[in-house]
Amino acid sequence: MMMLVKLLAFVAFTSMPALSSEPSEKDAPPNLSLRKEAFKIIEKLRSPNKFDNKYYLDLMNHQGLFTSDQDLYTDKRTKDIVTNFAVNQSLFFEKFVAAMLKMGQLNVLTGTKGEIRANCSVRNKGSKSFLTSAVEGFLEM
């Protein structure tokens, strides 16, 4: 990982405009072959065309794409889940399959039978729907 950081720093430095006023240095084109190599290394670290647990490994390495992603690792309620999925790809696959099967059994409401919620956990105000959200049901207990 440190090698990658050094390589990226080098590539960034070599593609910066020269500080010298010498025409030969100032006008020299950036070394694009180094930039290509850096992107090849980054591509090896990421796996955009492969279904795996790399997302969770990235979170453990503090490389979450969005803050909300990274929060999964920094929040004590979900950190163990992220860690388990990161270190055990088979567990991640097993849980993913179970979740997909569970989602496949949901009865999706279409047309006028359902609603698009402004807030996912609460029915829209004035909604005629007989559906009760999980959050509302929990609060009433």
C-alpha cells in the first residue's frame, strides 16, 4: 500500500507544471506512461467488474466512496458486520444470497396499490395506504 502511495505521489508530482523558468523544463510534456502505470495499479486494487467483498475491505482501509459508506465501518453498530464480510468472502456471499432470496419474496405493490415515500420509513402524510412501516409499528409497541 505504501508503494502505491509513493507511486501516486510521484505521478502527481511529475505531472505538475515545472517551477523553473527554463523553457526546456517548463514546456516538457508530462510523463503519461507513469500515469498509465498508476491507473493500472489502482485498477488491480479495485474490482469494479468482479462481484466480491472488496467494498468491505475498502471500508476497513478508510477508502469508502461516500461518507455514508464509510460510516458503516466507523459506527459501532455495524463495524463487526463490515469486518466479518471483509475477512470472510464466503460469509458475505452466503448472506448476500439469503438477502436476495428474502427480497425476492416481497410482494411489490404497483400502480395505485403502493406509494413512493418522501421518507422511506414513514408513510406519506394523508396517504390512504393501509401499510404500516416497520418504524411506526415499532414505536407503537
